[in-house]
Amino acid sequence: MAEKNTSKNINFLLVGVGGQGTLLASDILAELGVRLGYDVKKAEAHGMSQRGGSVTSHVRWGEQVFSPIIGKGEVDILVAFEKLEALRYLDQLRPGGGVLVNDQAIEPITVKAGNVKYPDDEAVRSTLTGAAGAVHWVDGQEIAESLSNPKTANVAILGALSALLDTPLDEWLEVVSAHVPPKAVEVNRQAFMLGREAAKATPR
């Protein structure tokens, strides 16, 4: 997905807005790292998440990780559950780092109030492409709606992430299944696999 990181750590920054399941996704990613034998640290910031505010989560995998916070310019993979959030945190990405974007726009309060304009899609794509080593777009919301379960969009994006990492599929599915309600296991597994296939079909 991105140029190879010469360090032994993998730094993920997950960003979205309240209600998108960003924190659940980070919990799944953190547990996966533990299962794979990494030392894992995680830190979250979710201020006004219940009101649609910005939500961020740092997840670090490594042989030995001392701080849960990723330094500016040290993010290996930026996972954005909303397009504007990808732009907002783009400066956290290391040179050659990769971006995975959920192709969904959620207008912040300032846009709804008419104070600012939401960036057009072409501008968003151009900015991301110019700054990242690789950018992958997956419409997690479309996948979730195809399954008649809008809450699975975050898991669809994790499925896309799994296609960009050298990690065992069975471990992913086990961790996802352990973090969702029993009645929702099957639909979440379906969302995960559809997201994974969508990422594989996306040009790198």
C-alpha cells in the first residue's frame, strides 16, 4: 500500500466523525496486533463524538512500543472513515505513507450553517494523491447499504485495510466476530469481505 517503512513499528491513525464506529474499528485493529504478536499501544480522542465531531485513534504495532501517541509526520497508514477527515489529518502522514479513504462525505456543522463550503471531490482526491504514497478509495457506506445494515460500514473499511496488509484473514475475521453482537456477526463478516474485495479491485 505504501513505501516500506524501515522501522519495525507500524503506525495507524484512524479518523472519522462521531457515530461512524471509528473507535470500534481501532479496538479491532489493536486486538489484531496483539494476536499477531506485536506490542500494541492505542490512544483515542473523541471530544464531541456524539454530536458528529472529529474522532481520532492512534494504533501502534511494534516489537516494543513506548508511547501510544504517533508523532506528527510518522503515520504509516491513515484510515479515514470520512473524506474531509482525511484532509484534516493528512499532515500526520509520513513521506510515502498510505491513505485508505471511505468515500463518504458528512458535512460538519460549519458547512451546514453555510459558513464554509465542503471541498469538491476532485479537490479532495487531488490533494490526497499529491501528498500520499498511495491512496485507496472504498465506499464503505455503499457496501453497508447493500447489506441493509448501515452500521457495518466501518467493518467494510477494515476489510479494505486487511487487503493492504500482510496479515492472516482468519485472524481478522475472528477478531471482528468477537467485537460485534452475536446477531450481527454474519453481516459484519460479509461487510468485511466485500470491503476486502473492493480494495483489491482499486488501482494502487
